[in-house]
Amino acid sequence: MTLHHDTHPAPAPAPAPEGVAGPATAAPASSSAAPPDATAAARLSGGGLTLAYDRRVVAEGLDVAVPDGSFTVIVGPNACGKSTLLRALARILKPSAGAVVLDGRPIAGWPAKKLARTLGLLPQTSIAPEGISVADLVARGRYPHQGLLRQWSREDERVVTESMEATGVAELADRAVDELSGGQRQRVWIAMALAQQTPLLLLDEPTTYLDIAHQIEVLDLCARLHEEGRTVVAVLHDLNHASRYATHLIAMRDGRIVAEGEPGAVVTAELVEDVFGLPCQVIDCPETGTPLVVPAARRRAP
Amino acid sequence: MSRSPRAAVLRTPAGLSLRFRPRALAVAAVCLVVALGTGVLLIGSGDFPMSPADVVRTLAGQGSPADSVIVNEIRLPRVVTALAVGAALGLAGAIFQSLVRNPLGSPDILGFTQGAGTGVLTVIVLFGGGSAAAAAGAAGGGLATGLVVWAVAGRHGAHGQRLVLVGIGVAAILTGVNGYLLTQAQIVDAARAVLWLTGSLDGRDWADSAPLLIALAVLGPLVLVGCGRALRMLELGDDAAHALGVPIERARLILLGAAVLLTSFAAAAAGPVSFVALTAPQLARRLTRTPGPNLLPAACMGAALLVAADWAAQRAFTGHQLPVGVVTGLLGGGYLVWLLVTERKTGRI
């Protein structure tokens, strides 16, 4: 049941992206405990990013690199700019300064379909057309591989079947998407992103609105996709989930990267207090040994 | 909800592949046959009745000279105009409804029909122009309204609820303007203008339908072949379409532009025939049971609806012809109410 990657060889080793940093200085951006050589090897990185909606600036002078082959998770309080950063990495949001670089070339210059064969995105909100079946929705993930005269090859058929099997929705293939439960629906959307066969996969809050069992189910699936060789980047709300699944954690606050690195090294009581303003203890998770955040008990009113 | 019918695939050894829905194609074909068949009936009816066989023979160029004049010079232009207006409105309606993801996203509601009306009233009332000028006014008014709605809704907002709300606002303003222009008109001009505003196919000749036929010939293939698949992806939401490699702003601009042009030229040819753009895509979807914009079935359904409405307008009340817009308005309004009632029953609104 493994998914084979289509052949998308990275065009030559990616050169270091420092050269493309925008005019904005990157001075306060990362006081990071980052792995030192992460930027040098990264296929996907951003330099000197200023991110804004209309005139509201969300982040300034942001430098970020997604280590190749990592399961990178971006965490931070609400409105810290983590989804905005993900949208910039996926080229949905155009930075007002700086540039996102993919495989050594500014992402702004990539042809749309070529980009969609390299970088997949599961958006926070998507709309399933009324009455569409699971198989039809997953099949739409093949769009970047298709053309006017190549609308449905055997390869398309095979990949769609494999994507549905890999996400456990194969037996739902003929069901209408609007009849499914939230967890099933999210797996269908992930299957669609899988059918794109991209070596990089970005997920914007894939567990929101799911109950705890479905959250774990979706995250386990993401971890498996990562183990199969993809670089996965996810925005998550739950710090404990992030610590458990991430191989690389990026903690953001007020549009800045406060810390990044391996969860075991990054997640400390001081950091959680600093980033979320939450007094807590950090203990080892009895199940996985990863950091587990236990919020401090409320003090009884005197 | 019934299952959507399966897709069929044609593959050649050279690696070409085409994917289509047999059911959607069948619906389109049936609508087309109904449209053409009703067209033949229409040509055969009137003060000088002809049998369908005679009509077909004359159309093929083997009729008597007298028949040929009646068919080719007088009655065919009207039927061709009806077919083209219906197809254009069905196609434009399907594009609008898909782009705004709302069954109410039709040019009647988004203000383009009212804009075409303003253009015509301006020409007739302020400049006393003839029918050619009125047609130009309709096209100009529709296009200008399209630009205004586009500018107000904004580059990123030209979809969904925002476009509907802006369109409703613009439609309300233009309805007021149209009312004002009518009060300023001479009584003869006002009567002409009102007849035009109802939507009518009386006395259409080739000159009336030529601009629309050209627009259909250019924009139809562009939309059906060039943008149809991108439009299907846009229905998943902007972010998902973007992630799948659709250049969303360019695709949307082309599609909206094509839909506005089709609506405007249709209004120029036959007046603002109401409700066809609203009902044709909905009926087509219910018959094809296929998600997606259903562009081709909607266009064929529009053609069938409009020719059938024209037939009813001419024949329903003996000795009393109605403008086709009255019939589509009555049928379309009834259909809209039915739609609201059934959607309410299924709990969707």
C-alpha cells in the first residue's frame, strides 16, 4: 500500500537561499535554537518575509527553512501568523517583502501546475461540491498531472486508488462526501492532496473540528506519509500533538519565530510560558517520551 | 442524494485520454434534439403553416422558392436567435452559478440584465435611437455593469457571497435608474422600451442575431474547452483550486468576462429574457445528477427552454401572441418558488 512518488527530481542541489532575502532586514527574526545547517539543505525556505493582509502586517523579516524530509510543525497562539506563514510557503499569500524559495528558484516564478506537482496543500477550508463522490473528489487531485488531451490516464486511475487505500477511504469510494463524518471527510481531502503526488505536503490545521480519536487518526496518517519519504509541514493548535509528531518544531509569537528545532530540545516550561503565556510543567510523555505540557492548576480564590 | 453516475474514459494507444459522463452527454443531446425539434415546429407554424417535413426539406435547400423565402428569410432568423439566446443564457448562468457557488448567481440577480436595460433605455429615451442602437446600448450597458461590479467587489472578492451582494445592490440602483428613465420618456418611446425590457423575439432578422452568434462561436469553445476543467476545480474553494495548480484570478477573470459578454449580447439580441440563466443550469444539473458546472448540458437546456417558451408564447393563447420574456418569467418564477420549497424540505436552506 505504499504510494510511489512520481519522478520529480529536485533540480540540482538547492543553493542557499540567503541571496534572495528581501530588503527587509532579518534582524530580530530568529533567536532560534535551530539546527545550524537547516537552511543550507532546505528545498523550501523563506527569507526576509514580510507578510500582510492589505495593510495589516502579520509578520516582518521572517526567515524560515523547512528541513528536507522532516515533519515540521508550526505552533503558536491564535493570530501569531502561523497559518499566514504556511499560506506564504504555498504561494497563496504573496509576501510584501522577501521571497519564498523552492528548489533554488523564487516560488513566485513557478508555473502553477508545475508547482502543484511539487508542493501540495490541504487548506483549512475547502468546499466539497454538492453530491460529489469520494472517488470523484480524490480524482480532482490529479488535475496538475492532466491536460486537455490527457484527462484520465491509467496512471491517474492507479494513483487515485492508491491514495484512497493509503488513507483508508477506499471502501467509501462511491459514497457522497457530504454524507461522511468529519474524520472521514478530512481523510478524503488528504487523499486528494496525496493524489497530487507531491514530495512536499503542507497541511493547515488538519485536525481542527475533529474529536480526539479522529485527531490522532489523522496525525498518525500524516506521520506515515512522512515516514514514506515526504516532507510534511503542518500548522497545529495542540502543543502536545506537535511535540509528539514533529521532527522539527517552529514556535511562533506575534509574527516572529521564537524557537525552532527538535521538540525535545525546544519545548520547555519557559518557552510555553513565553509563547503562550501559560504557566505549566513539562514532563515526559509516558507513551512516547516526548515533551508533555501540563498546565498549572488554577489557584483557588482566597 | 442519488449517486452521481460513473464517468467513462476513452483512451488511445498514443496516450491520449478523454473522460466524460455518458449521462451528462445524453442529457445535452436530448436537450439539443428537443431544441431543434421545437425549432422546426416553430418554423412550420404561423399564418402560413408548413409540415415539419416541408420545413426540413426547405432548410436543406430543396423547397419551393416561396417556402424558401418564408423559412430562410422570415422564420429561421427568429428561431436561430431564440436558440442562440437560450444557449448563451444557459451557459452564462452555469458559469455565474458555479463561480459564486450559489444557485441564485444568475445575471438577473447580479444586475447585468438591469444594466443591459439601462443601456437600452438610455439609447431610446435620451437619444431616440433605433433597434441597432438599442442592441448596442444593451451590450454596452451589460459590460459597463460587469466592470462596475468587478471594481466594487474587488479583485479578490469576485466570487461567492460578495459578488452576489454587490450585484444585488447594483441591480437595485439600476432598477431605480430604469424607472426614472421611463418616466422621462415620450409615450411612444416608453411603449417601445417596455416591450424591449420584457424580452421579445418578434421580427428578429440575421442582423440582430449576428453579434450573438459570433460571441457564441468564440466564447463557447473558449469556455467549454479552455476553462471548463479549471471552473470545476474552482468549485472546491480558492485555496484548494490554487493548490491544484489553477491560476485562479486569471481563470476567474476570463470566465466572468465571457459570461458577461454572453449575457450582454443575448440581451442585445432579444432583450433581457428573464430566468433562463437561473433555471437552465439547475434543471440540467438535476437531470445529469453530476456535480460540477455542467456547462454543455446547461447551454443545450437553455436553448431548449427558450425555444419552447417562444413556442408557448406564440401558441398558448390563440390569436394572442405574448413576448417570450413573459413566458420565461412566469415559468421561471414558478420554478424558483418550487426550488425554494423543495430545498427547504431537504433542509438545505
